[in-house]
Amino acid sequence: MEIKRFNFNYSDLDVSVSNIEVIAGYEKEFCPPIFSDYISEVLVQASKLCKIDGVCTIYNAVSFDELNYQTLIKSTVLQTERIVTMQLRKSENIAIFACTIGNGLESYAKEMTKKGDIIKAYFADIAGSVIVEAAMDKIQDILLNEFKQYELKITNRYSPGYCGWNVAEQKHLFKLLPADFNSIVLSDTCLMNPIKSVSGIIGIGKNVKFNAYTCEICFMKNCIYSHKNVKLI
């Protein structure tokens, strides 16, 4: 088992106003200027408030039950279901990850809501989701480049709550993270606090493939990256 820790500044990430506009449902250059200004203000706050903390545990004692759609890591059984199991099944190693941007931007969104600035709170909520995913993109790139020198590839990342993988599996997933990683706490219903956090699994091996996400294979109804986003106006 190998543990990798990651701490980034907001400035280390590739996040722009246009990223938020797209997730909000606006095509390039079609977002109302006033909304673009709001997003700019939100990202200035994000640069001050985000405390990005991530961890990744690499396991080599892994196997897969393709009949029951399970991923077995040491003595832990993850019921990863069909889609995720089939994406991981050629892995020689498994990376279990978690990453958060902290509670700062979430608190800012709540403050804006109390002040009646609902639109700014809305963009702050989207920005939090975009930023934590950007942080995981960076972690994933680091892993990709590190394992490339050993002629190993990685899969895309998969999280409980997506692709049929029950969110309740978080309790098993978190047992595979370092015991001293306390930047994210699970609720009784297996939701993460801070809310703007991600966790999941990445496969590593000579014969794995990195397959891009497609909405057609995922059953997540409220994903911010869904093509069904609705514009404010």
C-alpha cells in the first residue's frame, strides 16, 4: 500500500469564468454579461476560500468478481456494479481517492442566500463543484504521468452515486483511505462533509483503458455535467 497526499492552491487549477458558464447551461459568448460579472466575483472569493486537500491510497492486492460485479481490495468488498467493475477489471492496482475544497465556498454561498443574492449563491455552488473536479483532474494527471514511467495506464475515475454504484458504498470506500485523513467526514447517510468533495476509485495497469464519461451509461439524475442543465434565463 502506498499513500499519496495532495495540497493545491486555487491558482494551481485550470478554472475559468467560461467553465462556470458552460455548466450553467450557456454556450460560449452567450452568457449575459451581468452573470459573467457575478461569476468573476465568485471566483475571486473562491481563490481566497478554497482549501484543497486530497489523498490517494494505492493498493496492489486487488481482484474482481465479474459475475457479482464486485471489486475486492484486501479484505474489503466494494459492490461497484456492472459499469464500474467492467471498466476496472483489467487493473493490476487500484487507487482509492478523496479530495475536498473545504467549507469556505459553501459558507459563502449560504451567506449570499441569506442576503437574498440567490444568483451569486447559485454560481458559487456551481463553482465549488467545478473546482473540486478540477482538483481531481490535477491529481489524475499526476497519477497518469507518474505511472506512465512504469509503462502503466490508468482508467477514468468513478465515484459512488454514479454509474449504478450505490452511494452507501462510501462507508466501505472510506475504510480504504488513511486513518488520519479527516478532511472529509461521512454522515449517517454516507454523504460527505464538506459537500464540495469527491471520492472514488481509479484503476491502474498495463491493459486498462481511459474511457471518457458518457451520460448514456450513467443513471445520476442531478449531475451538474448533464447535458440537461437549465439556464437561469
